[in-house]
Amino acid sequence: MHLEGTLKYYSVVGTSGASVERGFCENCGSPVISAVVGPAEWEGIKFIKAGSLDDSSWIIVGTSIWKSTAKHWSPAEAGLTTFEYNLEG
């Protein structure tokens, strides 16, 4: 991945106590990346926002996240690994 420019970060602490660091384009505010800081099993995991990629045709969906808040018009996909809720609660 090649990133041009500097990201602006916003941090929140969720109900689990984990911090989520979100990086946004400093010019337009588009989300680019998210990272969870704690718990230990999430350390080092980064979530690249597919919409920020020049070419997302190679992306393969392997997980459907935040099942508990899925909308009726966009339900969690059957057969995919799911997480019940966001670490932010």
C-alpha cells in the first residue's frame, strides 16, 4: 500500500475499553484506515477502507461484521464469519 499525504486521526474508546484509531484524509475527510488498540488479540490489525483504494477489484469479502446492527436492507451474509457487535459497543 502506498499512502500520499498525511492522515488526521480521531480516537474513541468503546464499551470494551479498546481504543479505535481512525485515519482520515486531511484534505477531504474520507476514511482511510482504522486500527484497534487493545485488547491484545486485536493489536496490529488494521482495517483499510476499500473505498479508499484506487482498485478494489481484488478484494475478497471473507467476514461480515457487526451482525447485531445490520440493517434489513443489508443483512450479514450467510456463510461468512461474523462479529456480533463493534468493539465500540
